Amino acid sequence: MSKDNHNPDDEKIEIPVSDQNASGQSAAPPPPPTADARIAQLQAEVARLNDRLLRTTADYQNYQKRTARETADARDRARRDVLREVLTVVDDLERALEAGRLAQPAEAIIAGVRITHEHLLGLLSRHGVTPIEAVGRPFDPEIHEALMREPAGDVPPMTVTQEVARGYLMDGRPLRASRVVVAVAPEGEETD
């Protein structure tokens, strides 16, 4: 053949033989591991997972202990703060008792008790405790406890006429209900 008559279709193209197919994967799968090798492989995996489980369990137990300790510490700090403030009230009461023992005029004792009362109300207020205004308000079983009923013609029935013991709210929720006397219609009068 001459160079002039060279036909490109007549050329042979050599394709190198490889262990991979067109997608890049091995043409022949590797031989399966022996049973002993597979058992060893699975035992190693079980050991690894068991170690991971033990570490995770230990971490969780440590978390629980730390959370319980932190909760107890926070509760203890809160109690200490409140009790430290109550001690101020105790000091005021002791001074009032001492003034009474020394036979000071009644005005001094009353002033001491008034100061003590103001300190105690301030302490309660700092902790979100506020008194419930009851007298003249409609009876509400959520915040009032009716101790008695009394006929009253000058106020509508089911109105609080007297407060026997003051109630308190803490952060807007009842801490202690007001103990009250509630008006009812006088006998012979009809109610709506």
C-alpha cells in the first residue's frame, strides 16, 4: 500500500485490556472473605459499637448527674436568697420586741411593726408576690375562699364584703386564696 491510498478505516485501533469496565468498576468482584475473616470483621464491628454505646451511656449518666446537681444548687441559692431577706424581717421584729420590753411608748412599737410589715411586703413583691384586692369585687372561686355569707342589701349578691385573711398572687397565679365573706340577697328579696 502506498501512502497515497491510505484509508483511515483500515487502521486497527488497539484497546488496552483492563480490569475495569466502562463505568470504572472492577470487572471481577474480589473474592469473598473467608468465614473466619468475616467473623473477625463482625466481631471487631460489634466491639466498636459496644465501646461507642458504653461511652454514650457514660456521657448521658454524667449529664443527668450534672443537671441534677445544677438544679439542686439553683434551688438552694433561691432558698438562701429568700431566707436571707426574711432574716431582715426577723431583725425588725426583734427590735420591736426589745422596744416593748423597754416599755417605750406604744407609738414606737407601732412604728416598728409598721416598718417590719413594709419590709415583708417589699420582700414578697421582689419575688413576684402581690396581694389580691378582694373587698367590693365579685366573688371569684379561683382567688377567693368563701368562709361565710351575709345578707347585704347595699351591694350586689356574690360580692366580697369583708376580707378575713388576705390572699396573694405569685406571678399572676394564686399563691393563697383570699378568705372572704360574700354578700347574699337579704331574705325575702329575689335575686336575678
